[in-house]
Amino acid sequence: MCKSQLGLGVSTLTLAMMATGLVSAHAQEAPAAEPVQEVVVTGFRLQNRQLMILKDADERIAEFMTGDELGQQPDYNISDSFRRMPGVQTEFDEDEGRFVGIRGLDPNFTVGSFDGSTIATSERGNRQLNLESVPTSAVKRLEVFKSRTPDMEGNAIGGTLNLITRSAFDRKGLYWVGSAFVGTSDSQKVPGKGYGRSSDDGANFRFDGTVSTTFGSQDQFGVLFTGAFSRKRRDQERFVPGSYSLTNGVPVQSAHLWSSYPNSVDRYGGTLKLEWRPSETLKTALTTTYYIQADNELRHSHQLTRGTVSTDTALTSGNKARVTTAGGFVRFNDFPIDKPLTIVQASADWTPDDRNIVKFRAAYSEASFVEASNQLQYNLATSAANAYNYAINDGIPTAVLDNPTTFLTPFNYKFNSYTPYEDDSDEYITEASLDWRFNMERGDHGWGFGAGAKTRDLTRDFDRYQDVYALAAGQTSTLEDVLMPADYTSVNATTRQLFIDFDKFQADRRANPTKFVLNTATTALNRISNDYVVTEGVDALYVQLRHAGERHSLIFGGRYEDTATEVNGYRVNGNTVTPLTRKGTYDNFLPSVVFSYTILPNLKFRTAYFEAIGRANPSDLGTNESLNASSLTLTRGNPDLKPRKAKNYDAALEIYFPNKAGMISVAAFAKDLKDEIYSITLGKTIIDGAEYTVTQPQNVANSTISGLEFSVIKNNFDVLPGLLRNFGASANYTRLHGRADLPNGVRTDRLNRQPAHQANVAVFYEDGPLKARVSYAYTGERYTSFSTTDPSTNRYDKAWKQVDFTARYSLGRYQIIGEIRNLTDQHRENYDQYGVRDLNYFGRQFWLGVAFKQ
């Protein structure tokens, strides 16, 4: 499929070139030097021109995004910005980006770096790189490398992200730039004042700034600081139905769950960089970065739980059913979630002559995910008093109670549980690398050579505890005791929602200290039964050769990585917990070749072949052993897991308009993945004389994915008359086709989280002091989970379409800026074969601010 896609891409690009007059009858002649002209661009055009210069100059297949003259990116979250690149998709957490996937692959296949050093992530059990705490103002450039050379990390089946920080030497002397915004959200319906929140709704704001200076007798020293703070407050409304089952052909939900929560998100932190350049041949830097995202969320849940469904065909026909008994619950959670990220890096680049360069990097990175929650629940007994008429239309179910009085009477909800818990996942990475290159820099011709070594130690420490409280004998507690007065009806609900006032519950506990008792045995077991530590050591060596001329560049070689893992956790057998240590090793040799050729001065061809791996998630390696003595079953992680392996094929054609006023590019790729990981039952083992059936993750599946990427940029519509000449546009489109062979003989027509179509379009206007842009991002329908036993429960997201708007007006060194995020008020929808599983509403964001520079 890759060959046919590439042929289509070549034909499309050739037609585009002919249309723009860049292919002529003299195409076979030697390329002439492009005339040098002084072009002054700002704003969106400046960003486009910079990315085209970087893309043209790099020898790999890559994408770039830079800040404008004020350091402004199109978004205020790094993950959000990545989604605007061709073939790059962002995994969203409600209304903001969290993880980044490349070319249709799961974000677990993306490796991230900060000025070339690996970024720690701590999304509990996985390897998904969480970048939501990093504002776009923290960096000057975003890079995505889709092909790999031997000097790059091997754990990059999807690709490699790199965040490039600013330097004090970007502009010698004193320099400063910053911005300040105030905003609001139009999603503010949910009652939100209460435990941990001094107010319900309020203004949003964000500030960022960068200041740098160079000093010394020859300006050999540099200091740069960039910092940011933001606060966003908005409410979220969700309808989360339970699973469906068929009664006389009617899909009936197990539950209607309404979750409503006000949310505040604070982000703050900064980067301090100290630089010393005593000569033209030596550059050193020490960089310290700290950013944190702190969420404060109150989640109020009210559920109507299905009981008995009538089997009378007269009551279950068409899209309707009769539920004769039902129950429910009201639950409160608070989620003060902290996600800090720390990176400390030292670097030295030594260029003893014009053909040799030696680079040294040493770095430490630490990331945490700390979620502490007070979970309190009151249950409504299942009874005929809660019977309701059920209907499902266009996949959305509704329930109309015969008499809502019982369901809405707080006294009917009895205390069920108070189970405060905390998840604390931490990752620590230390690494060092040394690279030597001879005659391998851009512009060097002839043969070149490169070699290097890297060592990295990674530790993932996962701790979870949960205290379990019960009502003491002879005591009573109902929802009436802790009710929050509210008049609110959630989305797709036919009755108002009941809320718990957690402050009242805490006051009741303080006033009656013997009313609730701690289950000490279960609590003690919970303190350690889910804790484990995974350590991973990787030592790597690489060798690469390069040959380059006026028109071509060829880089080839191989990378060897030796990996050792150790898991320290527990075997849990009932209330007995036994420490357990398990180890595993593997090694990989990863060849690669990258070739580029300048066909014409403005036309470049690239191709690449490389092999890469995808390391197993920490939870797949380290989940504790759990024994069930009655069923004689054992579930556990598997430290002997091997990484997924992939062969990757790439080809691209790029055409650049004169003076980088525009670009057309097309790329085709294919990836063949082996040894995908799924949890399966695979055999027996003997423990303490008993034979247990073992279920654990195994390398058991294969998959493929291929695609086409089109991208076009036109900074000015020169052929249009008058003011229309001031318009410009950029667009990209990705077509993906995947296939996965799952356990139990199941085959899917796409990969998990992979859309078939993805696109971005931006139309902008720049004339004098006025700049404005409308951007549209589209991600097609995609699966979010597969079942290897029941395809009807496969879940998928419907297509996502987001429109954002920004306008700027320059007043000398200042710019007045207005922004609207999610202009058309889109919401997220997740379905299975029978109906909706999650409707998620979060509204729009409006911002007004000022940016300024020296």
C-alpha cells in the first residue's frame, strides 16, 4: 500500500508544481542558486516561514513549529500545539491536550525530549508523555522527527518529540518579552463552592514572561529566565451510561450516571538557563526547569441503577423498555491532582575545528502524578418504587421515573462507604550521553562519521493506598445529613441532581468521632498490595556514516541497546502479602538509513528505512501477583516482556516556493509492528504445592499501519486583488489505514486510537498592525478500546471538530490579543455498538490580553 500511496503523492505534487510554474521543460538542468531577497515577515507568516526553513534544512523527515516574534504559539498548552502538525494527533483530557501520538499510533509509542534529554512522565501505569503542564511560552521551538537516525533513541516507533528552549544568545544584551491575559468560560452551571474551593466560578487569567541578558568582557556569559502562571476555571457536565444488554432486542443500560464537576486548573513554573561561551569553539549550558499542573476538581455523581427489566414483549419493543425495579447512589469525589515535572540538564558542545564536534549531555528528570480523593457514597436501595420507562433514540438513552419522589428524597439514601485514597506515581530518569561527529554537520560534503554512547536509568515507583471506613454499629447516616442545597439538572437527565456537601460530612465526623470506624485490616492491606517499583537500565552505542554532496545526503548505521529491568513488588494471597523481586533482560540492534535528494532548487525528495522498538508499560512489567486460592488463578505483570518491534518505511516530496513564501509536501509511510502486548491466560505454575492458572501480559499480536500526509502553506494570496492579497492559509491532511491481529483470532480494521482521517486548516489575515486567524482541527472517528471476546463492546470516539480564533492588533512594542477556544462549542461523544457511553460538555474559553517586548 505504501508504494501506491507514494505514487499518488508524487502525481499530486507534480500537478501542484505545474500549476505553480515550478516544473518546466528545463527541469533536467542543474539547479541554480535561489536568489537572496530580504523578506520581512511577522506573526503567523513568520511562524510558517521559520518552520519551512527548518523542515527544508533537516536531513530527516520532520515537522517543526516555532513561536512568532513575541514567542507566542497558537495554543497555551504544548500538547495542544503539536496536534496542528501533519500526522500528529493529541489525546485530550476533556478540553485540553495531554498526550501526543504520531502517525496514528498510541502515545505510548512516542518518546519525548527536552533539548535532547529524555523527559520523565508518570501517567501511572503507562509511558504516555504528559506535556499538559508545560505552556507553549516555555520553548522557542517544537520538533517532531518521524524518521530516525542511529544517534536517536530507539524507543520511538511512532516518532520523537523534542522541545527546544530559548537561549540568552538568541539576542545579545538585555531582552524581555511577555504577555498577560484575562478570560472566562461559558460553562459555569454546576454548583461548585465547597470543600477545597473558596468560590464557585471566577475569572481566568494567565501570565508569561521571558527575560535574558548576556554579559562579560566579550558577552561570553548568558542568563535566561522564562516563567508562566495560569488559572482556568470551568465546569464540566457528563452523561456516562453503563454497559448495555439486550432484552427482546432492546439495548438497555445497566445505569444512568450523571457526573457534574467544577474544575480549577493552575499551571506555573519556569526555566532558568545559565550559559557560558568562552570561545567560538565551546558552548556550555546548565538548565533547570520546573512546571506543575495542579487540578482542583469536585466531582458530583448521581446514578440511577437498573434493576429488573420486564421481559414482556409488549413492554420491550422498538426502542423502548420497562424497568420494573431500580436503585441508585449519590457520590462525592474531590480530585486535587498535582503533576509536577522537573528537568535539570548540563551540556557542552566542543568544536575543536571545522570538521569535528563533540557533544556531552547529562540530565535528571522527575515527574509525578499524585491524585488524592475523598470518596463518599450513599446508596438507594433497589425497589419497585424507582421503576421507570426507558427509551433509546439515536443511541442516547433516557429514563422517565414513574414517581421521582423516592429517587429525589435524600433520606432514602443510606451511607455506603467512605474510602479516601491516594495514587502516587513517580518516575525518575538519570542519563548521560557522549557524541562525536566528524564531517557530519549540515553543509559538510564527502564522507562523515559519527559515534556515541548513552546510559539511562529509569525508576517508576507506584504507590496506592485506600482507607476503608464503615458506619459503626447502631449508628445511622443518610444523604439528608450531608445534602448540599442545589437546583441543577444535568445533561440528558429528567430529574434534578442531588449533591453531597463534603464539609458537612467532615463536620459530622468531628462532632461524632465514634460514628465511623476504620477497617484496619483492609486498610493495612491496601497500603502495600498495589505498590511496586520498576527499574529499567538502558545502555546504548551507535555508529553512523554520512555522505553528502551539493544535492544529496545519505545517513546510515546502527544502534545497539541493552536493557535490564527489575520489578520489586508483592505477591498478594488473601490477606497475606509477600515481597517479590523479578528481573528481565533483552537487547536490540536497530539499523537505519535516511536519504534526501534535491531534485530542483525548490524540490526535495526524502526516503528512510529504520527499525525501532516500543518498550512495555511499567504496569505490564510490574503489576503485583494476585493469587485466588479458591479459583486457583494467578494474575501478574511480566518482567520478561520483550519490546514491540517495528520496521518503518518512509518517503516524502517537498516543494518550497521562492523565499519560503509557501510549501507543498506529501509523505507516505508504512509501519509493520510485531510482538504487541496483551494480557492472556497462558498456562500453569506451581505455588506452595498448588497449581495455578496464570494470566499475564504476553507478546502475542501484530499490527500494521500506513498513511499519506499532505501539507500546504501559502503565506499570501498574491493573485487576488486588493485586501484579499493579505490573506494566507495553511492546511494538512492525513489518511491512515491500520490493521491489528488481536488474541483469540480477532482482527480489526484499524489500531486503537487511530483515526482514518485527520486534518488542520488555518486561514489568516495580516495587514499592517492587524493579524487574525481562524483554525480548524479535525480528528476522525476512532476506537478507544477493543474487546477480544465481544466486539459489540468495542468503544469509539465520534469525530472531533474544533474551531479556534485569535486576533491581534499591534501598537508599537505591544499587541492587543483576543482568543476564542472551541468557538462552535463542540463536545465529546463516545459510543459502543448499542449506544452512547460518554457525553462530555465543557464549553468555550474566551481570552483578552496584551503581549509586549523590549
